[in-house]
Amino acid sequence: MKTSFIKKLSIVAVFVLALAVLAGCTAQTSQVAAVTAEAATATTAATATTAAATATPTAKPTATVAPTATLTVAPTATATAALPTFNAADLAKYNGQNGTSAYIAVDGKVYDVTNVPQWMNGNHVGRYQAGVDYTDAIKLSPHGIGMLAGVPVVGIYQP
């Protein structure tokens, strides 16, 4: 009887692990604690069910564990509305020269490229100077707009 209980408990543990992997859980402490708590609950339920099965031969042990989900919150329109607005004259002040920050505009957004190694001193590959709208030029570049994915947006550009 103990062998079948251990087998059932092992199956439940594998099931919980498989659900965690399939759900795409990350190795964060809170999620690990949640899965551990769920496994403990499943173990308690399996133990109680096994005890009931011993008393009543027709009962079948069952344990259900729901996968945990991670919630990702997207930025809202209010977060974008709080950003300052730049026109061409404002943007030109951020050319990366003489200790100023280096900003560029692309598709109506102003990006801070000061800490991007390819924009050292506000100059990109010797051809482009910060403080300018590069909406059209970036579409013709070999890397495209994808290179701006990790660059902070610091404003809204309105020419």
C-alpha cells in the first residue's frame, strides 16, 4: 500500500513540474514558493484521498493543481502623456556635444542614446549627429528601428 502511495505522489510531483514548465514559469522566489505550496496542498489532498480510499475501496485518489500565471502590465497612455514634448529646436539642444545628453527622434518618440556605445559623443558611425529626427534614415539603415528596443524614450517629438 505504501508503494502505491509513493508512486501516486511521484506522479503528482511530475505533473506539477510539467505544468510549471509548460506555463513558462520563471525561477522567481514567489513563484517557487507558490508551486511548493501547491505541491504541499496536493500532497495533503493525496494523503487524505488515500486514507479515504483505504476506508472505502471505491474512492479514487485525485489531485488537481492549477498553474500559476505571470502578469505583465503594458505602459498606458497616461505614462506617455507625462513625457515632455520636443520640437526640432528643442531636440537640436541634445546633440551629445560639450557634456549634453544625446537624443534622437524616430517615429514621434525621442530616444536618449547618450549611453549607447554606437552614439559616443552624439555621433553615430561618423555620419549622424544626435539632436535630429531620423525617422526616414533609420528605415534605410542596415539595422532598422529594432536597435532602439532597449533605448529609453524620454519624450514625444512634434516637428
